[in-house]
Amino acid sequence: MEDLRRNISKEDLNALKKKFDDGVIESLWSENGELTYIIKDGLDLNEYALAAKQILESEGDIAHDFTGKVTNKSKTESARFDYKSGWFLDGLADGEIE
């Protein structure tokens, strides 16, 4: 599951987006740059965390890596996911690329 962008067809990605959008109530960005999705109670948090990662990485619109979170509406449970942008300049500021 390292590179999810290559492992899903466009049709499957569109179906995943529809299912994801049907379960998401709201998305929020924190001041620290963390994305949180609030989903309907009763849905599988881990499934939605994986879907969020897969959708975001397939779109590749966000240029920085971050840890996101999916939480249920009642805020009693959550699951985290690590988004990897895949941008070629990623790591430049950390001295990884010279």
C-alpha cells in the first residue's frame, strides 16, 4: 500500500469518492495543518481513514505530508492516517535533498 495512486482504477476511485462523500459530515483543518474528517456514527473509522488517504494521495493536490484523522460524529472514536504528498521537493526543508 506504499503507493496507492497506482493501485486503483479511475472508476474504482470515483466509487470510493462517492462512498466517502456519503459518509462524511464535515472536514476541518487545524491551525497545525492537520485535516480531520467527521463521519457519521456507525461507520468503520479505519476504512474511512484508508479511503481518505487513498483519495487525497490520488489527487495529489496537497504539497506537504501530514497526519490526518477521521472521527465519528459523537467524537468517541477516531483513526489516523499518514498522507504522503509525493511532491519532488518534499524533504527539501529538512535537508534530505541537497
